[in-house]
Amino acid sequence: MALAVLDDDRSVKAVAAAYGCTWNTCHKAVVATADEVLDPEPEPVRVLGIDETRRGKAKWETCTDTGRRSWVDRWDTGLVDLTGVQGLLAQVNGRTSAVVTDWFAERDPDWKAQITHVAIDMSSVYAKAVREALPQALLVVDRFHLVKKANEMVDTVRRRVTQAERGRRGRKSDVEWINRRRLLRAAERLTDEQRATLFEKLTSADPHGDIAAAWIAKELLRDVLSCTDRGGLRYEIRAALHRFYTFCAACRVPEIGKLAATISAWQEPMILAITTGLSNARSEGYNRIVKHVGRIAFGFRTPENQRRRVRWACTRQSRRASSSARQLRPC
């Protein structure tokens, strides 16, 4: 019963009905099987990933002591072995620096000393927790979130220009709204004709050139990140950063200046991501599994049950072949 729930991705209620027993009997089998594998302390980790994921919809909760109702937005923080085979090491309740620091405080000092890099998104909360709990570890910021920040800047400039020039929100007939997807597309995926047409239309819609400047700043940042594909050479990174900062300093667009300040604050973690090639992609992938497990179980009332199922699904060395795969015969 436990393997049918854990490995075959079935709900406890469905498996209990198939075996003709109660939900509690099946659940006890799941707990006994999963805890035996998941309870031991994690093996040594070199590269750790930290990311948050939503544990359910936000809702009103009533305090049992005061009787006051508060709006609670529920989040969990996942800690992932990025370069090993252990998968999701733990899920802790909340997404503050305190909950991450408390989890590290429970680990052995020798275990923490072996962590060399920690990959995060652009979260100052997790950066603070890493600096406090793992002073010897180097921070690596995920490159995906840097590009996402640049794309958000382009969208913000486009909306501001539309509001300033037209006095309203964008519509389907507006040139900048029609080309909103093309503005977020990588420059190398545009032909010369498409680029020329894009700038020609933007010039007619935006006489000050703010949108075009935002697009150029975004592409200059992508040039910095593309140094990863060429081996992350230091002189190439310095040259690309110089071009990016020089262009941002010459622009009078406030959103571009804000982006440059953000990149400057995260410059060292960004350079480490380029030179090492590390990313937090595995943590982001586990967020999809967290949602998938929640849908299979039709929701969880107890957070501990959810974390147990999620950790099993995200720890590949604990999973066995599914029942359908076990029935297959070799050709």
C-alpha cells in the first residue's frame, strides 16, 4: 500500500479503497515506509539550492489564544542538493531568514563546513540566512531571475510610456502593445528585418526612445550572462559589464538606472554563476513536483503529510520503479 501511494502517485484514499481498509491503516503504512528513508541526516552536500514554494492557497486563520483572525499566505522553503543525488533535503515552514538559520543550526558543524556554494534567486532574505549560517559558502544568484528582472523592467517602461503618451493602458491597436512579446524575445532570435521593423515602430510610438533603450539594456545584460557559454572568462565578463554599466549611466530612464543598481548589488553572485555555471534550476523544477503531489492528493490538511509526500517524490534515490514499469518485459 505504501509503495502504491509513494511510487505510483496515487492518493491514500484511493489505495485504501482498493485494498479494502481504512484511510488510517494505509496512511500508517506510508508513514512507516517514508520516515525510515527520509529521517536520517543528509549526506554531505557541496552545492545547496534554496527556493520558496507555496504550500496552499492563502486563507483566513483564527488564533486559538486571542481569537483574532489574520490573513495567512502560506509558503515553504526547500533546501536542495543541486549536484548530488539526495534531491530535496528538507522543507521548512515559512520563507524568512530565521527559519533557514534555525534549520542550519540543527545540522552538524562538519556537515555545514563542506558546503562551498549556495544558489538562490534574488532574495535578500535567503542571502542574509546564508551569510549568517554558512559564512564560508559563496552565494550564486540564478541567471534566470536576472533575465526575468530585465524583462520586467522592459514591461514597466512600456506601460509607463503608453500611459504617458496615450493617457490610458495599452490596447491591441497600439504598436508597443503589438510588439510586447518581441521586446522580450532574445536578440539572436530576431532577424535583421525584424529588428529594423521593431525599432522603426517603437520610434514612431515612443519619440523619447525609452522603450528602445530598455530593450538595449536588457540585451546588454544578456550579453554579460552569455559569457557562461564561452567558459566564463574574466576579461569577457569585465568588458561586457563595462558596456552594460556605461549604457545605463548614459540613459535617463529611471527603470534602467534601477536595474543597474540591482545588478551592481548582486554582481559578485552573478559573476560566480557565470564562471561556475551553477544554477538553481533543480530547485525550480521541484516546485512543479510540489504542485503535482498536491493535486494527486486533492490537497493536504496536515503540512507534515504534505512535506513527507513531497520529499519522497523529490528524492529520486528513495523511489522505486512504478508498477507499470515493473510489469514490462524486456524486448
